[in-house]
Amino acid sequence: MSEQHPPKRPAGDEQGDTQPAKPHQPNLAAEETAAVVSVDTAGGAMGPSAVPASAQSGQLPGGPDTLLRKIFTGSGMVSVLAVFLALVIGGLLIASTDTRVASTASYFFARPTDFLTAVWNAATRSYIALFQGAVFNPRGNSVAAQFAPFMETLTIATPLITAGLGVALAFRAGLFNIGAQGQIIVAGILAAWVGFALHLPLGLHLLLVLVAGIVGGALWGGLVGVLKARTGAHEVILTIMFNYIALYFLRYLLNTPAFQRPGESNPISPILDPSAVYPQIFGSQYRLHLGFILAIGATVLVWWLLNRSTVGFEFRAVGANPKAAQTAGINVSRSTILVMAIAGGLAGMSGVAQVAGTEKVLTDGVAATYGFDAITVALLGRSTPWGTFAAGLLFGAFRAGAVQMQIQTGTPIDIVLVVQSLIVLFIAAPPLVRAVFGLNPRRKKPARAAKSTKAATTGGAA
Amino acid sequence: MKLELRGITKRFGTLLANDHIDVVVESGQIHCLLGENGAGKSTLMNVLYGLYEPSEGEILIDGKPVSFRGPGDAMAAGIGMVHQHFMLVPVFTVAENVALGAEPTKAAGFLNLDETRRRIREISDQYGFDVDPDALVEDLPVGVQQRVEIIKALVRNAKVLILDEPTAVLTPQETDELLDIMRQLKAGGTSIVFISHKLREVKEVSDTITVIRRGKVVGSAEPSASTTDLASMMVGRAVSLTLEKAPAKPQEKTFEVRDLTVIAHNGQHVVDGLSFDIARGEILAVAGVQGNGQTELTEAILGLQDRVSGSITLDGKELLGRSVKDVLKAGVGFVPEDRKVDGLVGTFSVAENLVLDLYDKPPYAKGISMSPARILENAKARIDEFDVRTPSAAAAAGTLSGGNQQKVVMARELSRPLRLFIASQPTRGVDVGSIEFLHRRIVAERDQGTPVMIISTELDEVMELADRIAVLYKGKLVGIVPAGTGRDVLGLMMAGIHPDEQAHPQPAASRPAPTSDAEGGDHV
Amino acid sequence: MSTTVSSRPGNPQPDNAAADTGAASISAKPVSWKTPVLLAAFGLIALVFFGLLGPNKTASFGISTGSDFFQLPALEVNAFGGGIVLSVLLLALAAYAVYLKTKGRPAPVWLTVTFIVLFVAAFLIWVVGGARTPSISLAGLIAGSVTLAVPLVFGSLSGVLCERVGVVNIAIEGQLLGGAFTAAIVATMTQNPFIGLAAAAVAGAVVSMVLALFSIKYLVNQIIVGVVLNVLVSGVTGFLFSTVMQEDKARYNSPPGLDIIQIPILSEVPIIGPILFRQSLVGYLMYVAVLVVWVGLFKTRWGLRVRAVGEHPQAADTLGINVNATRFWNVTLGGAVAGIGGSFFTLVAIDSFTKEISGGRGFIALAALIFGRWNPIGAFFAALLFGFADNLQSIVTIIGTPVPSQFMAMLPYLVTVLAVAGLVGRSRGPAASGIPYVKG
């Protein structure tokens, strides 16, 4: 992540002598990674981006990068396998602390099947509970109750999606926005205040709550952009610090009478006016609220912004190669500020979803861990809008299901963190996943040597 | 020490960089590897130096096969290498850089650099290097940095010294000094492998020449061979380097630079009081050794430099102080010197790169809404027009070869009406076929009546394209001379000596063109 | 992470241009106005709030503690007068910085450091003077700061070791947390805090190895790996805490602590004694670690190689240094150091592990690393400053000052923002930090 000029590249990098800048490494998969990194880093001039190189270009109609092709060439497959692998490891962790597993392990050599069954049971019991808590509960009394978990998943996914979009958008512009947490908090503060302190007509009130939240997040994010653009301070440090500043500011406010319920001194705000909260989409039986529809809208908007607008083109260009962007007349500082503001605004929508949708009050847990989860959501979604949307749904399901899992099986919610982070790690390292599943292309030895003369003459002359 | 490479083959994936190369370097000999950019010379030397493992073949020292698992082994065997881009840690002192990897230590791993300092002074005195062991490398001029690299090899008792394109960053005078050093080293018994594509230097200093083309040895030659013969061996066909271009028809001067000064971050005046004009329909080539202010000059024109004073006017309008976007809008087309860093977004598609500075102009965008269909249409047209070899318009630009990448940049910049065209190192790292094509496009732009400014460190390119030649030295304009000015005059100017200051000024136009033609094989 | 303050992305500075034109006319280096302006602003803040609006009460600072072998009288300062004097000094320093700027010279480090020290003193006098009970023990305050700084110092040393070799370490938090957890569980099960300490180092190293593996072998962006690792460690420790430790606290989560070792006599010297000679084993290790890392990095062969790999890996490679192995083992070492820092939580500070016990201190350690300019000694003092702020927060809550404690808690983060935005000036991290090394 150095913006300093890197040390000079090795001999002849641009002169063409070592044009095939691939390392000599023992397997093809690593060479492949290196080649992608090489394209991604302008030949080593920058750190590798958070955004996969294949996802940095815009989506042109007629391009070869169709979904179908992606699935077949591997990145889709790797994602599925990564999720699977993470679940397996999570399952083993669950099993390792299971009492039944422990007791069967003591006579493992006598009856190993007992042990294996216990492992299988421990893991699957938790995952089944997770699934039932996240998607469909067959034991529900009515169809409505059976689908309640899914609605809960969507509810929890809502802030994950919008904050994830904010992180993803910043990634695309080459910025590590670790600050969704703080942006959600500031948005929550403003939105909640508008929601409980002002009393406005139906419609207008909610609109103002939404605007206040988005503006709050945008200001908090945009401030980082300004500092980054003006002083060169690194956004990772800035956003981490801003998260804490926002949190302590919130705690301070919740200790002042203006943010407390009349006559009480608990750090909890008054309930938002009914006119200031999101309507529930499918009636009062589910918590799912208008925020989810807005999250879909935000996804569409971000997709359009990135792939069909000049602003998004600038963001992507700045993210992929800031020097080339600047040489092409793009104002890098302005893009930095703008993208951080928009990212903050998107995270702000999550703050609104929390105070005006799910919680309806402001507490110091308003952001929960959504801001940090948003980072993993964006990474899992490969920083594309719909990828982020899907990742938000997946992690929303984990979160919703984990609550049920803990109640039913006693498996702590923390397992979700483990699975979530493992998924992101594995997805970031496709060669590892392929190696685990034995999918790495076998290194063909001299078989291909014969045809390479021609390849060399075209490639080598560059 | 006799060094022999036998059947060295190096593959990168499907790409064959070295194809059964045989080279024998006799003891105390300067052996030149001659070949154009991308011929595979550096790859071969990286194999010899242990940085790459050869796919096939073997290395023999004094007849015994050796195998290097890394540069450490190669150094232990007496091989030293001075890389084209210096391998020096900028924030270390000379002594630290020299010691690195073979550090003399006291007890418990504590550094003891006194011994290193002594050795540096010793070698420095022996060859007249004048290197201070305690100077920070980042404060040293390139010429001195190169000497530090040579010291690094000598301290390690190198018997064979590989010099990879050592003259690329040197002035003609520094080059001469280096050639002297090489002769001294040879006299002292060190063998030298001299990698170059500059025929004059090769002829001057080599004992034996091996010519490499497209990863293969295509023959060897005596230094007495004619320049044209060497050039055609290197390129693989008879070379005609004179570009057929009509004489310039300069019209009114529309681009004026006055007292332009650029101050770098470290406070140096990297461009110092430049004034010149370019007329419509003429090519002004800016010559000079790399790092004499050319980069900053183009960046100042484009609006990429912060601390600039003076004036730059195009069609009577001041460009200074305007944003890059405004400068481009005023009709400036710009091909930056390092396409990978400044010219292209490697992960973007070719189509996107072809509108990198036009993306927000009609017809590619209406308001802030872009039209992918138009962008694709444009891409197809440009790809055809410039013969860009790419799998598709949606391929990532970073995956194309250097020549094709350069065509993309050039196609983009020439795809709109221009009032000024600036191309920096327009053919650096580009294959011969593309060079001709790109040169022709540049001349065509001139013939349409655009003022053209070419910045090149390759003297041959300058001489080939220029209608007038401006020479920069340490940020100052040494002078502007007409096309056809002799190589020796230009060489002196590149070292900061104005022709008028010479005892016998050469009449600029008196040198016959064919001379430069014959020597012109150099840069290909 | 290698540069806090870097040239804007698009101001290309050709690698050799400066050197080439070495003889070109030299004019003053452009010095940023940021530092003088910031200093002046803070001087004015001090004058107005700590001076002019300062409470006209006497603030008392106890210097000796009861156990000291000789007693010094408490330092008593009139808060109003002290504030005025100190803020005038601050403004004088700021004025000097402005003067230097007009001469085209940057503010020297001593100036910034003195400024910070005086500002903190002025602030302290103001806070204490305005409190309900305007008296605190300075000795206790400083000793407490050192204690709170221990994990920060270890964390930032881990950062130094990693970044100097070219790997960004955002996972300090995870390494601390992993160390804390492992120290607790191993020390409890073995009933031996020293084994727990060693296990903490191993745990930190393991976290680091994952970082190294993913960033070096699989070339994954180092920040991503760091961020994700923090989540992973938090998840794993949280999970095991809930399932294992909670089930049987006596068996898994009541580690025997590391006792405070008092050096006879020396520990009774006022102020110095408690800081240097009344520490736990981990505390003493901290001083040793800072010195060893500093000497190691700048005086030994190992350090020269480490720094070369972090600055210019290709150069190191061509001299036969195995870049990726050097990186891997140094990152691992860094993790071990942070792991030891983590053990401080469960073996010294508190006698059991709880979820998220590191509480974001890994990020403050990261800030200390940058504030200390990638130098072990600098990082040490930066960590002390942050430990001081942390300690002050709890003290002001006790003595009852008008400053809300939340703002005190915010202070390290605000200071860091100011620091990275220019107060520490242009600082340069290792050039290759964050960039994976691929041969070729």
C-alpha cells in the first residue's frame, strides 16, 4: 500500500527483455497468481489491489467475462469451494469442543465410528440449526412462521449490504474504507436525533431521517477523503481512528440529557416517532422493513455508478492506476473525497436501517459489528455491487441463523466470525483452495515445449 | 576463468525466452551480447546469475558444470552483475550497500563496516572512482551509483562481470569513462559480458560479439564488422532506418514556452528557464540523457507539476496553472514515457483505455451517463486502424505486448483533433515493426499541421523524426539545432557543451545524412 | 502503510531525476506549513483554555509514593499561572517553527517532542486544577501509563519488525488477542505462568505465520489478510472462551499471574523506581525487547538484511538474500513479540481471559508505530504517550473533572489523526512495505 515509488523493477521490465515477467515457481497456479498480480500492480509499481484484477474493468456488453464463463473458469467454483471449506473447518471447531465428541474420543481406537459419528452429529446439528434459523424452519406453526427466519435474514442483511456497498465502492477506487463502523454510528446519531427530537408529518419525517443519516455518514466518510487528499494521511489509519472517535462521541451523547429518555439516565435514546421509522414490508409479523428495498435500490445505483457513469469510471481508474488516471485528466483528490463521501453515505443507510428500521432507538450498540462485517462482505463480493449484495445475504443468513443455533445447540455465535473470515481468506487465495481440493492444473512437463517457438517470437519481441 | 553457456533454454509458461543458447566467454575478454530489446539477453544473464533456473542446458566454469540455486551461488563462483536498473538500497550508505549479503561482522552478528570501507577506498583509488563509502546512495548521481554497483561485484572478487545495458542512463562522456573502466578491468584479468544494443559502443570495446535475436544466437561477429551488417544481424533483415518523410512545412508558431522553471520536491530546479516554440507542421525533438528534465518538462505542460513558473501558451492561451483536464481539452495529445504507469490502466479493457481521457466527452458520455456501445464501437475502429493485436476489445490492456500497448495509447491520443501532440519515448520497449508504424503515425500527425514534440533519449530516434532538435542538460536548454546535426555535436550538447563553445564548431547541416543512416542501427 | 505522508499519487518523481541533476541549482526544500500552523493552533488552544480560562486553583502533583525510600514534597502549581506560562512557551515554540519555515527549514524533531510534552503538562495542570479534588499522584500517573503501555509497545514492535521487512501488519490486534487467550489457557492448565508466556509467543507467531503465508505465498493484499485475521482470532478465541473457558473456569481460565519483581532499593527511587524497577517479567521484557530490536535493526547483519528486504527486495535478492524467507521469519518473530504483549493482559493486568480483552489496543499500537516513525525507540515513546492518555482517562474520572471521560478516551485517536495528517511531518516508511515480492 505504499504510494512511494517502489524500488526500481528488475532489469528490463519495461524494456521488454524480461517481458514475460513471471517468476520461476514450482507450480502453474502460483505463476497464474503472479501474472494477475503483475497486471494488477502496474508491474509492481503498487501494492496489490483489494479488488481482483478481473473485476476492475467495467462491464462492457459483449465482453468475454460472462457469468457462465466465470463459473467454468473457476472463480465462481473457487467461491463455492471456499465457502464449503470454511464450513468444514468451522464444523471441526464445533466438534472439537463438543462433549460427546470428547467422550467418544477417549475410546477412539476401540470404536472409531462412534467418534466419527459424534463429530458428524455435532457439526451438522449446529449447521442444521443455523440453516433453520436463517432460511426455513419446518417446525413453524404456519407458513408465515416457517418463513420467518428468511425474513430475519433479509432484515439483518440490509445494513450489511449497504455498508458492504460502501466498502466495496471505496475498494474500487483503491481506498481501504475500514471506517464503515464509524460512518454507521454518525449516521445513526443524526438519523435518530431527527427521528425522536423533531416531530414532522408522515413521509417527510422519514425522508428527513434518511437524508440526515446519509449526510451524517457522507460527512464522516468524506472527512477522511479530505484528509487523505489534502495531507496524504493513510485512509486505513484514519478510518480506524475515526471509528473510535465516533464511538466515544456516541457514548458521550448518550450520557447527555438531550439523547436520553426524559427522567432517565440510561444510555439509551427515546424511541423514534412512528412517522420516522421504516414501514414493515410484510406486515408487523416480520421485522423486515423498507430499508431492504432501499438496499436493493442502492445496489442498482452503485452498479450503474460504477459501470455506466463517468464518475464511476473515474473511481475505477483512480483505484486501478492513480497515476494514469491523473495523466488522463482525472482529478484524483476530488475522486478520493467523493468516493469516501458516497461510501460514507451508503454506510449511513445502514445506520438509518438500524435506528429507523430494526432497533428504533439509539444505543451505543447501534452499529453492532456491521461496519467490520461489511469489509468481509465487500471482499467476499469481490467488490462488485451484486457480489456484495449476495455476500450480504449470505452473511445475514449466518448472523440470523447463529442466534437460533446458539439457542438450540449452545454453539456460540462467534463461530460465524470464524467461518466468515475463513471464507474471505480462502477466496483471496484461490491456489490454496484448489490445492486443498486437488484441482491445481498438473504441471505438464516438456509436452508443450514443441509449440512454444512461435509463442516466443510473438511474445518475446515485445 | 572461462565461462561457458551450453544449450541454455528458458521458458516462461508457453513463452520461449531463450532457445538453446551457446556462448563461450574466454578469460580476460570483453564479450558482447548484442540484440534488440526483448531479444532475451537479460533473461539469459539472469539465468547465468542464478536469478532464473534454466529450463534446459548447463553452465560450465573452466569446463566444469555448475548449478546455481540463487545469485549467492553465482557470486561464490565469481560472477558479478550490474543490473540495468541498479540494485541499490537508496536509504543505505555506499558501504552498507556494498556489504549487504556478505557483511563482515564482529561477535554476535554486529556489523563491522570498517573492512568494507577500506575495500571500497582501495578499489575506488585503483580505478579512479572517487566514491565516498559513507555517502547515502540516494544522494549520488547515477554515474556514481553505477560505480558502486561495479564495486559491489569487485569486492566479491568477481572474475566475470555482467554489465546489462550499462550505458542507457549515462551521458556520452560518462559512457566513455565506463568503456575505459571496462578496458582497465579487462587488463586486470576480469572477463566482461557486455549487454547492449548500441552498436557504436559494442564495436568500440568488444573482443567478440554474439548476436541474439528472438531468444536464439543468430551468429557471432568481429568488432570490425560494419555497423550495417551488425544491425541487420540483430534485427533479422536489412535495415533501412531512414524514415521516408517529406520535408517539414512549418506554418505559424502556435506553441510557445517562455522561461519555464520547474522545482522538484527536493528543491532542485529540474527544468530551468526553458524557452522555445513549435510551429504547426513541424516536429521538435527534445534530446538528452535520461533524467535531465524531460519528464518534468512534459509534466509541466500537462499540468502535472506543482511548482512551475514561466509561461506556456498554445494558440495564444496560457496553459500554465490549468488542470490536466483543461490542458487536454485545449487540444493537447500526450503519450507519457512510461505507458504502464502513466498511459494505461492495466486492468482496464482495451476499450476503456482507448477512452481513458475521453470518457466524459460526447459521444462516449451524455452528462454523467456513459455509452458502452459507443465506447466499444470506437475501440473496434481504433483497433483496426492501428492494427492493435488484442484478443478482443474487452481484454485487459496490461496483457498486451509492449508495442500493442503503445499503439493503444497512441491511438487514443491521436483519435481526437489535436492542437499539440507530445510523445515521450514513443517507441521505448517496442518491437521493430511497431516502431516503423508509430513513427509514420507521428509524421502523419505533423503533416496534418499539428505541432509535434517528441522527447526521446534515443539519439537515433531523435535524428530520424526531428525537424529541429532541442537538447536538454540538467534542466537547461543547451541549444536548438536543425535536423541533420551530427551525432558528435549532439553528443557534446547532451553533455552540456554548446556547439559554439567548441573550438571548431561543426556547421550543422554539413554532415551528410547517410552517415547517421549507417550508424542508425543503434537504437533498434 | 509505508508512508503516512506521501506525495500525491500523481506527482511522478522519476527515480533518478534528483540524482541526475545533482549539480542543478538548489533552492530551499519546500517545507510544509502544516506543522507550524498546527503548532500555533495548539498553542492558542492552550493559551485560551489552559491559560486564560484556566481555573485559579492550585493543582497538586504527588511525586513520591508511600513505599519510596525518600519522600519528595508534592509539586504544587497554580493552575492559572502554570497554564499561562506553559502556553506562552508553547506559542514561542510555534513561533520558532514559523520562523524556521520562513527560512525554508522544517521543524526539528526535538521541537515537536518538546511541544508535545509541554502541551501535555499544560493540559494536565488544567485538568487537575479544575477537578473537585485538585490533586493527583504524578508518580502513580506515570507508572500507570507505563503499565498500560506495555502491550502497546509489544504490539508496535511487532509492527516495526513486520513493516521493516516489507509486510504490513494490521493483525497486531489479533496477535495480542491470540497471545492473551493462549497465555491464559496454557498458564491455567500447566499452573505455570512462564509456560503461559512462552505459549503466548507461539500463538502470536502462529497468527503471524498465517499472515505471512497468505501475503507472501499467495500474494493476497496484506491489509486484507490483517483485517480478516483480526476477525478470525476474535472468532476463535470468543468461541473457545464460550465453549471451553466458561464451562470450567477453574480448569481453563484462572491463570497464575506473573508477579511484580521489585529490584531492591532502586525500585524505591521516586518516579524512576516504579517505572524501571517495579515491573512484572513482561514489563522488564518490554525494555529488553525495545533495545534488542533497535540494536538488531540498526547495528547487526540481520537488521541490515531486514531493512534491505523492506526497502528494495530485488537488490537483496541479487545479493543472495532470500527475500521471502527473510520476510516470513521476521513476520513470525513480530507475531511472537506481539503474543508476549498479549500475555500481559491475562498474566499481569487481569487474572483471566474475557472476550475481546485486547479492546482495540492493537490498532493503537499500529498508530504508535507510525507516530514513532517505524523506529523501535520512537514507537516506544509513542506507545507511552498513548498509555498516558489511557491512564489519564481513568484518573480524571476518579478526581472528577469537567472533561467528559469519553473525550479523554478519544484522545489517542485524535492525536493519531493529527499525527498522520501532518504533525509528525513527512515521514517515510519502508519503501517496499505492502508490496509482495515476485521474482522476475
